[in-house]
Amino acid sequence: MIDGAVAAAGFIADGTAFVTGVAVASDERGNGKGSEVLKGLTARLISNGNVRIFVSSTDETANFYIKNGFEICGECAVMGI
């Protein structure tokens, strides 16, 4: 969390990480805080040996994840496949 404005949640199962969401306070969106948290989270997951990271996204959030290195594959965005 950065200044109480951003939160991220997820879990790890069988060496695959699942980011279930990144939430940014509405008055803090667009200033890079969400990307900063997601990049830090993915870097830590990768350094811990997670080679695949899945995120749950919607039509509204897909571009956020694409901008941060994920690719859309079917109904999910994936990093590291």
C-alpha cells in the first residue's frame, strides 16, 4: 500500500501466482501508484521463483495490466508464459 491509496491482493498455488486485484483510490488514479505497486509485486513474485503470474481483469482494467507487461490470453491477462 502506498499512502493508503493502493492495495493489491492475490495468492500463490503450485508455483503460479494469481493477482486477484489492484485497487486505487479514485482520487489517486492516473499518477502511477497502481503501476508502482504492481511492478513491485510482480518483481518480488518473479524473484521468488514464480514463473507465471495471472491477473483477474475486466474490460475497464485490461489496459492497466497490458501497460504493465501482461498479455491478454482468452479471459485472462498473463505474464511470463
